[in-house]
Amino acid sequence: MASSKSVPETSSFDIQAVSRVGQILTLFGPDTAELTAVEVSERIGLNRTTAYRYCTSLVAAGILERGGERGTFALGPLLLRLGVQAIGRRRVVEIAPPYLARLSTEARATAVLALWGATAPIVTLVHEDTSRTVVLTVRAGSQLDATSSQMRVFLAYHPDPHLLERVGATLSEPQRAELEAGVYLARRTGYSTVTLPDGLFAAAAPVFDEHGICATIALLSADQFGPASETPGLAALLEVAEAITAALSAGRGGHDLADVQ
């Protein structure tokens, strides 16, 4: 005879399982592309057998995949597909392209839009500067690390007060000090500039919607950035960031370039 008692739609075990999956996924970041089940168990406090079962189950679901090194796991194709779909719904992605094109032309540099992913900025749109012999670019979908100007800007304005601490926990003491100084400077000036390897330079500024920072606009250049008042490209970057923020606030479609001319 069937029991007349109702069965809860969601058990505490289900909730715990979902929570653990979330904990596992947040372990991956710009400096952690692959993890072993042992590393997962140590970082979130699971026994090794349970951690391995979670990882293999997530592989079967497409959420994780086998990593390049034996016994490792990496983020899987399902997350990539869902991430692309989520990014496609962001209004800033629809608004930004003509602004990026204008900025790239004015600054003679490659213009980049990045959104915040699970643990780091993700390059979402790129407009390459083709006015020079050598084209500088970055691939859409690239996850940016703690040395990037975009990371510093996101950390400067992100609503999570503990995010800087979590990102810094993966760095050495000198790297953490450099990051904290860069974030402080981004808060004070409203933008961040960094020197990249191979003599390249990057600058980034925040874009805001009704919820706070929603993206960063950046320039990738072979020319060094000075103060905004003395660097036309950097001044144009700040103007474009403000123009996209205004477009998001006003609900415009973003094809009126009057704000950046």
C-alpha cells in the first residue's frame, strides 16, 4: 500500500549535492585550469572517494571533462555552451560593437569587451586595430588572470567585498601586493593600465548597468598609456565606457555614436 505522506520536492541531500557541485566549479579559475580529485577533496573538505565520484559524475554530464594530465579534470563543454548562451543575453553585448569599432579607430588599438565569469573576466567581444602592420589581438572566450587591467577594474568595483581576498589567495606575496595596489589605483582613478609581456600595454575602464559593474572596456596597444589628460586613446576609452553606461541606463540600442564623437 502506498504511503499517504507527501514526498518533499527537494531533499536536504539534493541541496547538499548541488552545493558541492557549485563548490567544485568555483575551484577552477585563471590559475587553475585542471584539478585532480585529490586536490578537489583537499580544497573543499570531501573524502577522496566522494570527490572522485563527483568529478566522474560531472564528466558524464558534460559539466567537467578529462584534463590534459593523467587523473585531472577541467571545465567541460556544457559549461561553455551555457556560458555562451548567458553572455548572449547580456544587453551590453548587443550595445557595445559600434562603440568598440569607434574606440579602436580613434585609439589605433584593439578594443576589447570583457564580462565577469565565475571567477575571472572573460573576453567577450574584440575589435581589432588593422591600421598597423602587426595586428594585436586576444581570443574571445579567453579567461584573463590577475595581471590583467580588466581583473583590477572588476575587483575595484565588484560588490563582493571578499572577492579580492579570494583572488589574491592564489598569488605569491609580491603578486598579491601588486594586485592590491592596482585595484586601489583603479578605484581612485576610474581605470587601470598595465604593462604586458613583449612590450605591450593594456588599459581598462568599467561599464555599469542598473546592478553595478557589468563589463569592462579595454585597449590593447603597442604604445604606452600616460595620464588620461595627455593620452587621447585613454581619454577615448573613458568616454566610450561612460557612453555605454549611459546607453544601458537609457535603454537605447547603442547605435547612436554621438556620445563618443
